[in-house]
Amino acid sequence: MNYIDEKYRSTLAEALGLTSAQISLFWKGRVGFYGLLKALGVGPGDEVIIPAFTCVVVPNAILYLGAVPIYADVESETYNMAVDSVKRHISSKTKVIVAQNTFGLSADLEKLATLANGAGIRLVEDCTHGFGGFYQERPNGTIADAAFFSTQWNKPFSSGLGGIVACRDQALALSMRDWEKQLPAPAFLKRLSLGVQILARKYLLTPGLYWTLLKIYRYLSQKGWVTGSSSGAELDSAQMPADYLTGMGAVQKRTGLKALENWPENYAHRLKIAAIYSDCLKKLGYPAISVPEYASHTFIKYPVLVRDRDYIFRKAEEAKIPLGDWMLSPIHPIQSNFEEWCYPYGENPTAEFLSAHVINLQTDLGISVSLARKCCDFLTREQEQLIRTNAMDY
């Protein structure tokens, strides 16, 4: 283990109030999630409850183990798992409940832990959106039995691509570290591609080029011509890609360490930009973002519901306003063949409504105060498109 590796783990551990031994590192967050489920004994026929407002890579990891993803509906106010829906889906086959931190807001972990503990089920935090936030004054990722994080491009802090697993249980942490050591390092071309993309993103990504570069990146990523967040194979079927199980490379650790050290500035900036959006939307009669007393919100994205999303995206592109499209479907970005991922379309009405109408306002360090205000001007011009109620029959 070299200096950068040790420093990255120790800095992560310090931020989470853990030890370096409780941290394991992977090529992507989904790889860590897969390994975590495996370490928890998840296998063929087992059920794992996840929110019906997630990314397809989450059910993929479950399916790769021969287990079954079970989708619980979410709350319209928080976009997080509805505890009552989770309760209805618990069965004798349930092995794990996965509580997602959506857009930077923790789920109600105390209630979910009560459900899980009462049924002998393990609770895992999906902190791919949640680094830096808190639940009852404890860092996200340290409340459940274990948690997995992503440091992909648009996550709270970025190493280009990357995954982290944090385990409260020492035996589980040891198992994860042992499994991490068995994984191959990223291939040379993967490392090279990622390094070039990190530099390109730093120097080329501007608001004026946002939409063009986004389209190019996603096209090349799906074709497998660049090292993307999701390969075409992950979006085409629920079969594990050949190079899925990979460890974290040195360029990711170096990039992640630098970004992690700048997290306080990053976090303060996100809260500042989110406050500008909140003030604007309040003036437009839009309901305030729900932040329960038990949690702090990091606003990795700022969700807004609109009537016609395609129209809003077209207008935003014309106005050079960078908008995000998390989550385009209950298992983003899948738009068809839901049965391939065991998703029962029509059974999670809140998640399906939200995923048909949500857009994301950007909050990262590339969004200046002036650009945030330009975005507010755009929303004001298009205010008739805003859905000003949480009701699905708006």
C-alpha cells in the first residue's frame, strides 16, 4: 500500500469518523455494492429492497448475484423510500434493505433500522448522492451496517470514477478489504482514458459547451469508446459486463484526495447556490424543498418538477442553462423492457410520477452565482411549466 492509498483512506475515514481499516476502494460504487451484498451473504433467490427511484446499476448488482430486486415506492416530498412501502415488501426472503440518500438527503434511517432489526435484515446506505450530509448529526454512511459511495463525475466530490465502501462492522470491513485485494487493477487503456477525461472536464467543460459535451460523452460511453459512468452492456441487459469487477486505480485516488480536501469549500458553495434557487422558487410559489429535522441536505442536485421535461430541456439548451436529468425513470435511465430488471411498472405511482417530471438544477463548483441567477431567470420565464404541488394529479 503506497502513500496516496493510505492518505486517501485515512482522509475518508476521518471525514466519516471511522478507521482506515473500515474503508475499501473500487473502480466504481456499484462494484463496491456488489461486493458488499456478496459479503452479506446475498445469493440466488434472496430479495433486496431498494427504492423505485434509483439508477439501473443498483438492481444490476443484485441481479448479478442471482438475487431479486424488490422496489419500494418513495415519498413525493423527500424523493426517499417510503417506510410504509418498505414494510409492505418485507418477506421471508428479504436479506437486505438499501436506503438511498437521494440528491444529498438521507432517508429516515431510524425507522428503516427498526424495521430491519425487527426482521433480522441488514440495512445498507446507498450514499452515492450522500457524502457530506448528516443524519441525526452523524455522517451519512455511518448509521446502517454498511454504506457504499460513488465518486463519479457528478457526485459530491469526484475522482472521475470511483467507489467506496464503509463498514461499521469490523468483520464485514475485513471481508471487504480481503475481497478488494483480489480484484484486478484497472487496465492501462482504462486508466489512460480516465486521466484524459479528468483533464478534459477540468479545462473544456463550460456552460456554453455543457449540452454538446454531455451528448458526446454519453454517446461515446454507451459505445464503450470512453471510460464512462455506465457502459452499453449495463443498460442493455442485466448480465454482468466482462470487466465489471475492478479495483480503484492510482489516478482515482490522487484525484479523489485532492477533491476531498476541497470538500468544505464545495459543500459551502452547494448550500449557497441551493439557497439562491430556493429563494427564486419561493417567489414563484413553488413548494419548499423538504428537509426533515433529522437530516442535513448537501444538494448534490436541486430537484424541480415540470410539466413537459423535453420542452424544458430544449429551452435550457437554447439558453445555455446546464440542467441535470436524474432520474428519467424509476430505474434511470432505462425507458423500456423494465421486466429485465424485475421492475413492475405501474406499482410505484409516486416514483413513476416523479421520474416523469423531475429536472435537476446544478449546484457544483462550476455553477457561479451569476449562472445560478441566470437559471432563476430561466425558471421565471418558464414558470408556467412548474408543478407547484406534490400531488400526482396536478
